[in-house]
Amino acid sequence: MIELKLFNTLSRKKEVFKPIQKGKVGMYSCGPTVYWYQHIGNLRSYIFSDLLKKILQFNGYKVKHVVNVTDVGHLTSDEDLGEDKVEAAAKKEGKTAKQIAKFYFDVFLKDLKKVNVLMPDVWPRASEHIKEQIELIKKLEKKGFIYKTSDGIYFNSKKFRRYGELARLQVEGLKKGKRVSFGEKKNKTDFALWKFSFGGKRQQEWKSPWGVGFPGWHIECSAMGMKYLGEHFDIHTGGEEHIPVHHTNEIAQSECATGKKFVNYWLHGRWLLFSGEKMSKSKGGIFTLFELERRGYSPLEFRYLCLLTHYRKQLNFTLENLDAAQNAYKKMKRKVSELRKEEHKGNDFSEKYGEKFEEAINDDLNLPKAIQVVWTMLDDFDFSPKKKLKLLEKFDEVLGLDVEKMIEKKFKIPEEIKELVEEREKLRKAKLWVEADLLRERIKEKGFLVEDKEDGARVEKI
């Protein structure tokens, strides 16, 4: 058995994975704030945690996976300032906060299913775990880690000696206003556990020992993680943006409340970049899965694109990169369809390729290398087609590319498309590449793909 190694953000090195309980893994992933559509940068994060979960299962572990739903408490600043994102969306759209949360969560679920992300065992909502969050704050109060200001209850970060260890924060060197605004805070890195409501303007608020209000963003993950996985569990995942604030604060409040180590392995996926910057709702110019589908790309073509870049590397998204992934995925589907028809007998190289695939995925989720193994295997004519297919279907338990559904479908090419393809061929022969590319896009908008081969153009239905 090849040892599974994971890069632990806490230690900044690859470590052999050793679960707390033999054969079982407790895993928590930071989930969506449900106030708008999740963009493809968000989806890359969930594909990353899905790959981790599937690789753990591939290694024989039984995984209990928890993904939170933030429907209250996440302010427009990731710190302690601004308006609640869900409340702001409710005002803008003329709906209740619950309606907003339900609508965008339902859309998110559909997107996850389209990219073959496994559903977690638990989807805890912040608004449904107020009691647990209050109890956790009370523990911190009893141990002397909190203080009160005019706008809420805050965690005193200076009282936790290892504060900032995950992010390698030099706390004393932080300048006032660089990370958070001081206000009434005692320290630059203190954060809200409970915020007070003022003027009856909120839809979501609750009574607490400290006054009517709502929980801070960070406390929900600690409270819900502990409820479903225990005070000490194996793995916590999220995006790289969570390292300096959200996950740093989770560790502080959790370990101060329990006196125990919170999580053994912290894994973080890097950003999906668009035009050189992190794709985010605040900057605009984003793509949702629906937008990609509208342009003629399938959700699994986007998943395939994500497999080509290691989760600890930033993925520079362009439509050209997605085109390349689309072509590669179509090629894989054709090869698999052809394999199903092949009758020749070959050798059984299952053990050889199985070991190479396992080595790749167990080396900190090296999916780009695993994909290389897949292509080498597919091109190996001496490998028995039937054995090859069976092994590829086994690999697909991790890859999630619907190999079993890769069956050639017959279709009729409309005359209009044939004429456009012929016209494009003439443009190509005349070396009018820009005009030819424009025609390719027109054909794609009508639901067909054109791939240039040595013997002419190949047309496929999207």
C-alpha cells in the first residue's frame, strides 16, 4: 500500500496521513455563503475537497464529511465591518433572508451535482446552530478569553500564545488599519464572536446572554465542526484566502475553548485566476457554471480543466484553456467509445498502471500526473481493452469524469452545419485564420464542435 501524503499548511510540508481513528476520517470543508451564485472559482475549491475525499475513500477510509452553509454572520468585509451579505441580498432582491439562502443554496447544489462532487454527510446551517455557537462563546467567557464593546463580544487574540501560527502572522508587526480597523478592539487581530443588533433592522437575530444579535462569521465553523466531528478531528479544508483570518481565528477560539488541538491537517486550495486576479464577486467579470454551459461547455469539461493543475497552484482561467480541456475530454470520450468496440486480446497491465495512478494521487493529490498516467494507459495498444476499461472505471472513482457514460452516440449533422464547416475549410485553406475561428464559434453556438484532423474536419455534437 502506497502511503498517502498531504501538504499540511500548519507545518508547511508534506506529511504521511495518519487518522485519529483507524480506518475513519473526520473532514470539514468551509462551505458557501449563500447570498449569490457560486462562481467557477468557488467550484474549483469544492472540486479540490471532493478529490481529497474520493482519494481518501480510494485508500479505504470511511469519511465523515461536513460542509457548512453560511446563511448569517458573514459581513461584506471578511472582518467585522459592513452589512451581513445575506441580509444585504434580501434587501436588494426584496425577499426574506431565508428565501435568499434557500434559492442560492439550491442552485449551488445543482452545480455541485453537475461537476460530480459528492454530497457531504452533513450540511449544517449557521442559522440552525445558534445554540451551539452561544455555548462555545460561553466556554470562552468562562476561561477569560472574551470582552465586550459597544457593538459586540470579541475574542482577545493576545491571550492565545500561538495566535497566527497557521498563517505565520507576525502579529506585533501588523500596522493599525492594515488588516482590521481597531475601533474599540484591544488588539489588531481580535475578532467578533457575537455582534449586537441595533434599531430592529435585521431579519435574523437571536437573544443571547450578552444581548440581542447574531454570531460572528468564524464561530460557526468551530461550533458546527465540533458538534459533528468532535473537539479534535482529522482534516479541515478551504481556500487560501481562509488562512490569515478565518482559519486562524477558528484555531484560536476552538483550542482556547477546549484546551485541545483542533485539527491535525489543514489543506488549502489556491485561487482560480481570471485576467491575473482572483475571481471574486466584488471585482466582477466572473463566470458561473451556467455561463460556461451557455457558451457550449459541459460541466465535466470544467472539472477536467481543474484536474490539469495541482490544487496548490493557482489556475489561470481562460476560454482558450477551457477549449483545450474540452478537446481533450472529447478525445477521451472517443477513445473510451472505441475501446468498447475493440476485440483484440492484450496483456494485463492493471497492476503497473494502477500503482502509477495510486502513486500520483497519494503524493498530495497530484492529479495532473494521474491524468498523464491515464493517457499513457489509453494509448497502450498492448494493454487488453477490457482490462483497460475496467481499470479506467476504477480510476474514475477519483476523477469523476463519468467514464461509464462514455458511449458513442449517433447523431445527424444538419445541412446548415455542414455548409458552415465547408465554408470554414475554405477559409482555412486560404489561411484566413481569424475568419475561420469566428465560424468555429458560430458552429459552437449552434451546438456542434469542430476538430481539425489530418484527413479533414471532425464534427461532434455538444
